[in-house]
Amino acid sequence: MLKKIWLAAILISLSFYAHAQDETQGAGSTPDVDIPVGMEAKKINSDVTVLMPKGAKMHRRNETTFILESAEEYSARKFVEVDARLRALEEENTTVKKEIEELKFALLDVKASQDAKRDAKNR
């Protein structure tokens, strides 16, 4: 009789453990799948997870239809984004170069004034 009670207790605890594992795996995690480099798993709803390129846009047409942007749209959008970042970096680089030139001239002025003061003391 005691063996049957222990067996029942073990079976009940194992069922709670299995149920807890199912709950934690379903809560925001993706199944054990190797995600390729450059891809990401996006959760659409509680039941569906989609593997798609990082940064790709997905549009919801209605409750059950999702449209992933095409490779051409994705490439064109990324190219425009990279081009805009490159232009911003070029502008920032130009500004930094101008500031460096101004600092060089200011440093030369400071050195010239220090030399003048030193020469005045030595006379």
C-alpha cells in the first residue's frame, strides 16, 4: 500500500514538472531551432513564430495574413539606409576636420603669444 502511494506521488509530481516545462517553453521562447546568421525569429502571435531576415519588415493585412517584404524591397531599403548613414558620416567628418583646423590655428596663436611673453621677459 505504501509503495502505491509513493508511486502515485511521484507520477503526480512528474506531471506537474512536465506541465511547468510546457508553460515555460511556450512563454515567449522559440523552439530549439538553430537560427542562421542574419536571421531572427519573430513571434507573430502566441502560436506562430516566423524565421525572417534581421531588420525585414512584415505587414499585417488582416488577422490571418502577414506579408513579408520581398528581397528587392529589403535590399533597396537597406541600401537607402546605408547611403543616408554614409552621408551623415561624411558631413560629420567634414565638420570634425574644420574643428581640427580651427584648433590648430588657436594652438599656434597660443604658442606665438607664449613665445612673445618669453621674449619680452628675456629683454
